[in-house]
Amino acid sequence: MLNLITPNWSAPAHIKAFSTTRIGGVSEGAFQGLNLGSHVDDNPKVVQQNRLLLNQHLALPSPLCWLNQTHSTLLLKIDNHTQQGIEADASWTDLNKQVCVVMTADCLPVLITDKQGSFVCAIHAGWRGLCDGIIEKSLQEVCSKLKVATTDCLIWLGPCIGKTAFEVGSEVRDEFIQFDAQATSAFTVHQDRYLADLHQLARLRLAPFNVAQITASDHCTFSEADLFYSYRRDGKTGRMATIIYIEQHEI
């Protein structure tokens, strides 16, 4: 049986969203559980079986459109003709039954919709993508194309490495502070390094847009080894998925 996390937000009922954990699945060894990453040296046939299990468990309306994630700020609009493995770190759609998905193993998954549930967007935000502006760029692009007000948008910040575990060097802190001095509040001194709060950094980037709601998971991928894969903790490890789609929507 799979163990899924559901966002704690006020999205309309026809918006379906989940983050997977490592519970369930058929991967073994370092990838024990529901590894959904095909790029981490797990057996490709086993990964495909795990992906099929996820589709069957959720009775997903369409195949997942897996991205080639490279810590970029590229956003891809998807439909039922979109090819697998296109380079992007975020995807969105306003079509019914078209599933957006991103993979993580410490990085921050971000989901976006609006009060009407007129679109969905999934974002993979590691510190590099977050610093380079993938969240705000994705939000602005989708809202501009659909003529949706950012003040109507709902955001969920999914499970990622927590603020007590994510050690970074001064160069990472400096890059964020160069963009916004308020980013200082998201870093805590830890010996000769810093602890970074990805959720706080994301909230700071979203602040200018006055979105209707930001909610966040309280899970830490690094510290909850029974539930999550963590690249920072284990190095060789699997990947979770965060997915979102419009189950039905009448315009």
C-alpha cells in the first residue's frame, strides 16, 4: 500500500494533488520502496513498475509527463501530445485530466492553482532554481497567459529538507541575500556554515505577489528516513513525486 501526502490547502475539490513517500513499491537496496526516478541507477524495469503502481493506486486520468530536471527555471506547458523527458523544472496545464509531476529527494516541490481551479502547476525548486527565480517566473508566466490574478492563487510548499538539516556554505547565503536582503532571515549560523530554510526562502519570493494562500508540509525529507528519500542524507537514493491535475473543470 502506498503512503501519500495530501496538501493542506483550500484548493477546489476538482484539483487533485499528492506527494509520494518511499512507502510501497518494489525497489530494493539503496532505492528500497517506491522509487520513481529513472536516472538514479535503479533497475529501469523496477522503476517502471513503481510508476505503474502509482498510476493504478491513484487511478490517474492520463500518463504522467516526466521531465528532465536540471535545476533550471524552464517552465513547460503540457498537453496529451507532450513528449516524455523534455528539459524543464516546472510544468503547467489548464486542461482536464492532464497530470503535472516533479521529482524530488530534498529539493522543494511547489504546487500552484487558483481559487477557481482553472489551472495547475508543479515546480521543482532546489536551492539553485529557487535562487534563480523559478517559482516567481512560473507564477507570473501562467497568470499572464491565462489572465489570472496572482492574488487568486493558492500555493503549497511540499516536503523537502528541513531548516534544521539543510547545511549550506556562505556562497549560497550570499546569492540569496544579493537578490533580497530579507533572505538573511532564512539562514541560521551553524558552526562555520549555515542552515537554510527553503520554505522561508520560497515565501519571501512569493511575498510581492500577495497570493491568496500559502500552506506548507511540516515533513523533513532528511530526518524522516522511513518516509522519504534524501540525496543529502544518503547520496545514492530514490526520488519521490509530487503531482497535481484537474479532475474535472467546467468553464
